[in-house]
Amino acid sequence: MGKADKAIEDFNAALNVDNRNAEAWALLGLAYEKKGDRRLASENYRRALSLNGDQPLARQGSSRVGG
């Protein structure tokens, strides 16, 4: 399993504990972006921004993937 796949697994586990963690959603988006899945990256960046509109990773990532 690649690093991005392991990260996705870990962030999903963290979000099962606290699904209002904007940073975890942003990092999940980044992991999907690293895998080349722009659609899922964008969805996760949007979720992070819905929780915290100032989340820097989500704002930058959303700009990169066109979210």
C-alpha cells in the first residue's frame, strides 16, 4: 500500500472519531490529490472549508484542483 493510501486510511479513521475536524478533511483531500483523484480531493477540501472557511490547506488545495 502506498503512502497516500495509508494516509487516506488514517484520516478516515480520525474522521470516524471526529467528523468536524477541518484539518483532517483537508489532509484527506491532500492525500487524494497526491493519488491523482481530483474529484475526491475537491470534495474533501470543500468539506474542510464548510467547517472552517479559513483552513489554509483546504484553501490552497481547492485552488489547485479547481474546487
